[in-house]
Amino acid sequence: MPVSASAIYFLNLRGDVLINRLYRDDVGGNMVDAFRMHIMQTKELGTCPVRQIGGCSFFYMRISNVYVVIVVSGNANVACAFKFVVEAVNLFKSYFGGAFDEDAIRNNFVLIYELLDEIMDFGYPQNLSPEILKLYITQEGVRSPFSSKSADRPVPNATLQVTGAVGWRREGLVYKKNEVFLDIVESVNLLMSSKGVVLRCDVTGKVLMKCFLSGMPDLKLGLNDKIGLEKESELKSRPSKSGKTIELDDVTFHQCVNLTRFNSEKTVSFVPPDGEFELMKYRITEGVNLPFRVLPTIKELGRTRVEVNVKVKSVFGAKMFALGVVIKIPVPKQTAKTSFQVTAGRAKYNAAIDCLVWKIRKFPGQTEPTMSAEIELISTIAEKKSWTRPPIQMEFQVPMFTASGLRVRFLKVWEKSGYNTVEWVRYITKAGSYEIRC
Amino acid sequence: MAPLPQSQRPQSTSQPSGKGEVSDLKMQLRQHAGSRAPGTDDSKRELFKKVISYMTVGIDVSSLFSEMVMCSATSDIVLKKMCYLYVGNYAKGNPDLALLTINFLQKDCRDEDPMIRGLALRSLCSLRVANLVEYLVGPLGLGLKDNNSYVRTVAAIGILKLYHISASTCVDADFPSMLKALMLNDPDAQVVANCLTALQEIWSLEAGTSEEASREREALLTKPVIYYFLNRIKEFSEWAQCIVLDLVAKYIPSDSNEIFDIMNLLEDRLQHANGAVVLATSKVFLHLTLSMTDVHQQVYERIKAPLLTLVSSGSQEQSYAVLSHLHLLVMRAPMLFSSDYKHFYCQYNEPSYVKKLKLEMLTAVANESNTYEIVTELCEYAANVDVPIARESIRAVGKIALQQYDVNAIVDRLLLFLEMEKDYVTAETLVLVKDLLRKYPQWSHDCIAVVGNISSKNVQEPKAKAALIWMLGEYSQDMFDAPYILESLIDNWDDEHSAEVRLHLLTAVLKCFFKRPPETQKALGAALAAGLADSHQDVHDRALFYYRLLQYNASVAERVVNPPKQAVSVFADTQSSEIKDRIFDEFNSLSVIYEKPSYMFTDKEHRGPFEFSEELGILSVGVESDDNVSPAQRVEASDNDLLLSTSEKEESRGPSSNGSAYSAPAYDSSAVSVTASQTQLVSTSQNQALPAYTPQASLAIDDLLGLSSPAAPAPTPSPSTLKLNARAVLDPSSFQRKWGQLSVSLSQDCSISPQGTAALTTPQVLLRHMQGHSIHCIASGGQAPIFKFFFYAQKAEELAVFYLVECVINTSSSKAQIKVKSEDQSTSQAFSDMFQSALSRLGMS
């Protein structure tokens, strides 16, 4: 049997139940006490998101200042349960206008009950698409989409929309200006050894879209990925143009993408949902362009002094620049005094996280600012314990740059009324977990 | 449709002080109840909202029930929804009041707005009041035939709800077959999916009692049904796809062409954004290809990339769920992942549950080509991350060292650890070096040189200290100051709290004595004296044993204590391959996360409302064992338990099958605990029984002691004259032990009278009834319609003979399943007859 949740609880950080819904009778009402006793009030919190207490299993996730807990009594499908929580939270966010926290819950009891009943019945997930639910569950809630009384604006083919196959888009949308926004957002994960060897590096990317299109448009997206290009040249029976092609390790698509067509023609074609959505996700491990190189030298001089020199080199084009660059350089816990010089940006010592935090708001390409710092330590009486150095961590955003080199070649919109559309494409690369050991 | 800003939803979150507010609300609701004036709906809405928010924060507003019902006569859908919610919450506690709501809910089920029909039907089914089921049948039947798909989706799940309230009503109304028809014909995919979930649940619950249901359940896995679902797979929502894929994973295709067809059809599901769909598809692929080794390997290659993507995206919890599955696959086929080892490197900020899995995977995939990188990475963790993970990673290095051929470099690394001068690193490393030396004695020279430099003062953890002492004893000829270190340790004998360390110390000093007698003699004397005076039984006994052995003959003692050893070639694996296969069968479920097959954590059969029933749970789980049992024994013990519980599950074990095969070791290892529980038995019986009973109890001891030797042949009384001891006493642990040792001597089905089933509302009823027949209950559990009991009875003439009974009663089918175990198999039938006649009289008195 797949997941059948017995209950879902929303708790605040103190462990008070904000709201809950019991879907089945097979767990006792005191389950939440068990959760508080065995997980929240012990060190267990955060050690594992799945725990068994008594005969029940608890899945829990923390989202802002709320714990969402799902209780099941059988051998449930874990991935499905967590995905359900994530989707449900997204749904609430879209109803609450972006925020999901204790206050939002307290202010929306009635709505949450309604949604909880609609998205899950007797422990089985039902429809979680915000697009469709918003048709008939609104905070005003006056109109039912089926209601024959509301003759002023009948929603066509409502049955199909609530439960049907094209669950992500309703018909009859009209926009004065037809626009599509496409963002390619990549996050670079890097693990580099102290000797400058790349131990592990990959890029996880997302293609985010925002569509304001009338009618039922058919979209087609072309990227400079290897398989797509090869397939295309094969179809047109002419050699592929030379130039950089990207090999995607793995791709997943939003449910609107016609996967059969992707597999046969290697093009991404889809009827998009209205508004914002994530079209695809991909992962790349080969040929990643790292936007930054970090060269640290940290010397421990005697027992009370540490010398730190960090050079950060931007390796993207000189005309581009990175924003919000933060470099966190770890220092020992017993740091007493720090002094430093930087050639760009600002730096300060943050005792709470035992780091020197170096911020550069605007970081042009092909430059290499440096920081040199001297740290004095409190001399301890205890025997010398060597300092375990955490890695240097880095945050940044580089607009108009993709670490993978992925580019949009075309984005075609086709609708039977034949209107003109405006397409906007943006690229941005962010730091995922960018760690350099020192 | 845009979400409203929060400011438009003013709602006081202040806690009302007490009853004042509730009665205030009552007043206001009354005022509005009859009114049809315009604008009342709005004020009613505010009032309802207040009621709901009181309800949510835990204030009892059930006293408003009748007012709420009165107010529900409205066409406003929001009011209706709130009213349904309120009714659903309090109906269970107030069944009489719930009756009030039936009327308006039934009316709403016939409303012209399908939305209201659906909501009313859902609320009606969610009342969960048993005496209202008759009102459900009609609306549900109509709901299934409704022309709106929303109502049909609600009705399909509604039938499942009805089944859980009253299974017989649901089956009698022929709902399962209606669901089946709907499932195979409905144009709406969500209706089909809900029918499928409902049917799967109903039929698997019914399958135990009704043959037809189990046939129907099988029929779901036939080719036409599976193909019907597969052809529509793209219509289903992502959640429904998971359910369908789970069903397909159980299907057994007839030939390999079919397998390839299904896989081709489903391949694009691996690109789905929902991780649960990807995992479900992986499960289908893995299970379909189990018999085709090559293809199975290709499946691993195919699903690897999507799974790795899922791990690196989404929340920590989601990636943990996927990583656990990846972990399972890596453990099954490490060589297929050996080139992906970099994906298992830990990030600094990852939670420790993720790091732990990754460390295990890194250990598993290590082979000749990547060992160097992996070990380098692991060494990084030993210095760089939190302490528990650092320990794990050192252990991981050790494990790799033990499974590799080229140990040279690794030994150097381990020895470097010892120079890091961190207590926990040193401690873990010492334990590892000891294991390493047991497998590769040839490395002793290098290791000993480094180990000799460690000051025993820096080693505090018992395990590490024991390892160090073992090495001091084993290699005392190579370590110059071994006798002196041991001597100083013996001087501090009283400060050493761990008995394990003291035991090792005794053995080590004796070994040392045989190699370097003159230097050790004094220390040995001191150690033996201290050991003899030790309060710990084992330490005392070992000291005494060594002393007498030395007294008898020193060379014999040497042969006993320090025989030439063979290198250990393989260290025992902790999990049997059978368990691993079972977990693999349950891919994409909690089993993978817990790393246990599901019966180990979901079986509630042995759980009951009584406190000791928890101990019975161990009977089937068998993980807990006494602390003094060595690991090897523990593994053996848990394997036995597994054997026991699996054979119990399959119910295939005949009365005389290989029961002895696993009960034999249990006798040996539990010899001590047998005596312990016997004394416990005496004490409990003395406490509970009258003084006059004491002689009987001592008789029982004599017989119990004779348990391990073949029991004296007793005169077998004729079955009809079987008499039971009315005051039989058996404590849970003895019951458990006996249950484990004995084989089933009888397994029978019988039926119970209708009066009996009617009377059996809670387990306690039967419990008291059987006590009147001298049959005592030790644990019970379950909920209507299925109850499970464990009974025991004692033969009056022969107090050594106990009858143990497992009895499963299904009240909906009026059937009972009885399993009898006894030391005296010849009278089992007589006892069973007696038991059944007692059972049949239930409800007659």
C-alpha cells in the first residue's frame, strides 16, 4: 500500500499544535505528545527526519518556524510523504501570499482545514495543484465553479479541470500583452582540497518560467545541449554547427512537458501552466566553469598567532560582474583580536560563527582581490589541541553567466489565434555549497 | 482568484478566558439561526470562524452542536464547509447529536451543485459513527453513479471509509464490485485512482477471511488490468501514478518481451519532476528485471543518474529519502557505483544522518582503483567534522582496510591518526588497529612501534583501552616496556570501572607472563590478587580460573591462554542476506529507511494494551538481547528470531519440523537466564499465590530445571480427563521463551457463535471468560474485527506442562484460528477441544 497518512500536524517551535487533521482512526490522539516527548524535547531533533515511536512512524520537516509532522501507521512510501509536505507547503504559500509561518497558520484556520480536506482524503493525496484548487477554494469562497447559479462567468469544462488530465491549465485565459519570462538558475557545488584540487563539482540547474499567455499555447524550447543538437542535425541531415554543446547528466521535467516527444525528438515541448512554475531541472558534472578560484594560505605561528592570506580570483568575462559575494574564512574559537586588510569590499570578524566575513558587493570579472589578516588567540593553559579547520565557504550570484555554459537557442510560442509574444530570457549562477578546504 | 492580503482576514487569536465566550457565541448563533435577512450570512460567517478557531486552539465548543446544526440551513457554501468541519470534529464524541446532522447532510448530497454534493458526501462518510452506517449506503451508491467526477472521487474514498466503520455493511451492499466496475470504465483518472486505492485496501484486509477477496486481489495483477492502467498512466496525477506504479511493480510479466514493453512505456517516468514517481518507476524496473542479470545491471545504470539528481535537489528530508534508496542499491551492487564515489563526498553543512549514509556508501564502493581517493577523503573527515562522524569515518577507513588487498597505504594513514593526539581519534584507531592485526598479523611490526608510544593515560574509553591492553599482551615480546605498562595499569586496578578492561588486563598480563616471566611475575601476582577480590563475578571467576590453571600446570595454562592463533579471514556480517532481500522487495517504503523488513516495525500482532505485551513484541523482532551476550551470539540469536518469525509468518512449519535446529543454541546461551527467570518465577508465584501454593511452585522449579534434559516419560492421561490448574502462573519472559522453543503442535480453525462475536467488543471480555475455564491470557491486542490473544494454561497433574495458545479471532466472519504449543504434544488435542468448547460458550452465560 502506498502512503496513507493517518494524521498531519502543524506544530510551532515550542511543540504546541497549531492545527491538525486526523485522516484515519488508526493512530491515537496522543501521537503528538509522543512526538514532543521523544523528538522535540530530546537531542533527537534534527538527527533523522523519520522516526518510529510506538507502532507509528513520524516524518517531520521544519519550514520557517513550523514543524510539519505526518504520522503513518504502516509501511509508507517515504519519498511520497515528503514530497506531499513540500507540495502542500507550496500550496499554502501561494494562498497566503508567499509566507508560511506560525502567524499565517493562525490567521487561516478555516482555509487550511478546507485545503487539508481537499488535498488529502483518508490519507491518500488528491489534487495539490494551486491552479485548480484556486478555482473553487478561495478565501471568499462564494462561487462554486459548477454552480449553475453563477451564470455571469461560467467556467468551461470544469470537470476536467478539477480532476482531469490537463490539470495544470484552465481554458479561456486572456492577456492583453502576451509575455514569457524564462530564467535559467544554476547553483554550483564545489568541494576543493587545500591543495587546489577539485574533489567534487557539479551544477544543478533549474529553468523557471513565468507565463502570461492567452489561450492554450504550445511552447517549444531549444537548448544547446548535446543530445538535442545531435538529434536536430540528424533530423535536418546536416552536420551540427561547431560550438559548445553541453552534456546534461540528467533532466527532469514539469508534468506539462510531453515526455514522449522529448524522448523521440529531444525537444522540450509543452502547454505551460499559467503564472510561475519550474519547467525543468538538470544536473551537470562535466565541463563546469567555476566562476571563482580561492587560494588560501593559513599559517599558525606559534600558539597564539594565525596568519591568513586569501586570494579570490574571478574567472568569468571581464565585462560581467558578480553580486553579493561573501567569503567566510574560519578562524579558531579562541580568537581574541583580528586585524586585516582587503583590496576590495569590506571584512569583519563574526564571533558567533567563528569566521572572518569578507563581503564584496560588486565583483568584476578577471580581477583578484586579496585579504591578509592576522589573528591573535587567547593563550590557553590546556594542552595544545590542534585546530580543526572548517572549509572556507563562499556565496555569490553571477548574472548572465551559466557555470554549465547552457544557453537557450530558441523559445517558440504557437497558439491558434496567432498572437505575438514577447520573450525574456535571463541567466544567473549562484553558489550552492561552495567549499574550499584550507 | 488572487490570494487576499492577510489584513483582510481579521481574526482574533487571543485565547478566550473561559465559558463566557462560548455561551456568548451560543446566544448569537441562536439569534441568527432562524433569520433570513440579507447580511446574516456574513455575520454567521464571522461567528462560525470564531467557533472553528476556538475548536482549533483546543477549547471545547461541542455544546454549540445543536445551534450550529440549526444555522446550517443555508445556501452559502463557505458556511456549509465550516459547518461540515465542525460536525466532523465533534460527531464522534456525540453520536446522538450526530444523528441531527444526518438529515441535512443527506439533503445536501442531493443538491444541484456537485461541489456541495461532494462535500456533503465526504462529511457524511467522515462522521465515523458506527450506528449511522445505514444512512451512508444510499448516498454512497448515488455518489458512485453521479455524473460529476468530483462526487465520484469522493464516493470512491467514501466507500473505503465505510469499510473501516463497518466492513460487513460495505461488502453486503456490493460496493467492492461497483468500485471495480468504475475503476475499469470511468473516464476520469482521479476516480480510477481512488477506486484502485480503495479496492487494494479493502481486498487485502478481506483476503484473510474471504477467498473471493483474495481472488479479486490477485485479479488486479492480471495482464488486462495492468495494461489498462499502463495505457492511461499519463492521465493520472503524480500521486496516482505512484499508486499505479506500485501495483505494476507486483506484476509478473509472462515473457521478456512484455518486460521490455513495460519498461519502454515507463522510461519517461524517470524524468518526472516528482521524486516519488521516479522512485516508484525505479522499483518497477528493478523488480521486473530481477531474473535477467544483465538487464538488471543496465537498470542500475539507467536509474543512477535520476536518483543522483534527486539527491542533490530538494529539501534535506527529500534527499535523505532518496539517498537511503541509493544506499540500498549501492550496498547490493557496489561495483556498479565505484566510479560515482565522488557523489558520496560529504558537504560540511550536511546533517549527520546524510553523512552517515554517505560514509557507508563510500566504504562499500571502495575498490583498487579508487581506494586512495576515498581514504584521503575519509581522513579529511576524521579531522574536520563533528565527533560522531569523525569516529564513523575512522571506522570506515578500518573497514576498507579489512576488505582491501593493498593495505599498505591505509595502515600508514591509520598510524597517522594516532599521531593526531585527539582522544576520540586515538580511541577509534586503537580498536581498528587491533582488528587489523587480527586479520593481518604481518603488520604487527609497524603498528606496534607506533602503538608503543601511546601513553595509556590518554586512552580512557573502555573499548580502546581493552584494545590497547590486548595488543600489550599479544605483542609483549616486541614491546619493550609492556610488562611495566601493564604493571602500572594493575596498580590502578580499583580506578578501572569497566569490567571488560579488567578482564582483558588479566588475560594480557598472563600472556605477557608466558613470554617474559621474570619481568611480569610481580604484576601477575598483583593482578590475580586484585581479580580474586573483585566484586564483578566474571572478573573474579576468570582470576580464579587462571590461578587454578597455573597451579595445576603452567604449560597447560599457556596452551589455554596463549595458543597459536590463526588470522581471522572474514569478520561476521551483521545482517543476513535474507533480510536484505526482503528490504529490497519493499523498495520505496519505510523499510529502506529503517533498514529492516516491514514486519519488524509494523506488525502489531504482538502488541497489545497490556504493558508486558511490549516484551512479546521482541519475540518477533528479536533485536534486544542481554548485554553480556557477545556480538556473535547476538547475531546468532537475532537470526534465530528471524527464522522463528518468518516461519511463523508463513505458517508452513509442521508440528515436528526442524524446531530443534534453532532451539538448541538457545538452550546453551540462555542457560544463565533460565535460572534467573526461574527464580523470578518463584518469587512471582509466591507473591501472587496463596502460601499453600508454595510447594507446588517448588515442584515446578524441579521440573523446569529438567527442561534441558529429556523430560521423564509421564503417564499420558486420556484426553477426556484433562484438568487444568486454575491458578497457573507464567511470567511473560518465560512465556516468550517457551513460545520460541516449542513448535506448533496443533493448528486449527473453528467458528464462534454469533452471541460470542456480539459479546466480543473488547479483548477484555474474552479474557475474563477464559479465566473461568482456567485458561489465562498473557497478552491481547487488535481492534474490531480482528483480535489476537496469547493464552496459557497449566496441566493440573503435571505442573511442568504448559499449553500456550495463539488465538486470532475475526468477529466479522465469526472465525477463530488457534495455534497450540505444548511440552506435552500428546494432550494438545484434548486441550484444544477444551479450549474450543470454552470459546464456543462465550456470550452464552
